Amino acid sequence: MLQEHKPIGRTPVARGLPLVWTALCVVVWAGILCSEDRSAEAPAAAPIVPLTVCEVLRDLSAETGKTVAVLGRYSYRETGGSWVSEDSCGAPPSGQSQSTAPSSQPQSGLPELWMVIDRNGPRLPDDYELDASALHRKLAEMQHHTTLAKFRFGTPDYDRWAVVWGRIEPRKADEPRKADEPRKAAANLSYRGEGVIYYITQ
């Protein structure tokens, strides 16, 4: 008796289920699985711990070129620009002795970063969040050796506590300086604009 030869290697497709619909289901299912994998691999970013001006300047060579959140006394003058600073750097960080810690004072004058607006500067991260505990602890320590200026005329906004999101850049020796600019700032803090400054109210 002759037997019918069936094609080899073909997978029968169920009738009533169009091929296009089958392919669409596979794509959707794969997308769900990939989305779950990405969620598992990308946990929420940890809150950002701000660096004080002194912390930046203690290891300026390592911080240069980095985008950081800088905590300090934000000063603004209508004719002289703006900068972020401290009066002094006080004691070394906890856990370090005076002999093993880097020099508390920066090598060039007072601890100051001159602020330079750059419209192409660093944007705030989508998940930007400051570590509140670290921020308040560092600010309390800073206020032991740094104060806001009191002005007889003008506005209290001339000096405020703030955190500025920006990029640390080297200060050029031949860079022009404005009349009211502070004494030879050690480096520049390049920032995008007012929107990246977080003012601290107390």
C-alpha cells in the first residue's frame, strides 16, 4: 500500500489564528519580559551627598572636571557676579587626624569657587535628590566657622546658604576678573543658571 509522504520540518499553524496576531503576541510578551528585567537591574539612584566648598578644594585635582552638588555660602553682587564660599575650612573630616588629613585651608587664599554661567552646563538629573541628613549635618558644621554677611543697605539675598549643581573647572591664570570678585578664587563652578541653585531656608 502506498503511504502518503508528509513534509518534514514544517510546524503546523492552528487554523483560525492569523500569523500576524501570533507574531504580535510574541513581541508584546518579549517587551513585558524585557521591561521587568530593566526594572530589576536599575534600582532608584541613591540621594546625592553634597560636597562643601572645602571638601572640593581639599582634593581639587581629583574633583576638577566632575559634576557635583556644592554646599556653601552663596554670594551675589549686582556688579560683581556670584560665588560660593566658606570663611575657613575648620578641622579635618571626622575619622582623620590632623597629621594624616589633607591641609584644611586651600593653597590659594580663602575657600571660594567663582560661579560661571554656562547655558550648556550640567543639567539636573531627572531623579535629582539631595541627602537631607548629610546636607543638614554639613551645614550645621559649616555654620560654626562661616557666617552670612549682614548688609545695612540692599537685600538679604546677597548672601544665602545654598547647594549649587555644577562642574568644577580650573581657574585660568590670565582669566579676567571683575572688580568685586573675591580674592583669587581657587577654581570655577560652571553652572547652567538659577534653576540649578537650591536655596536653604531656616
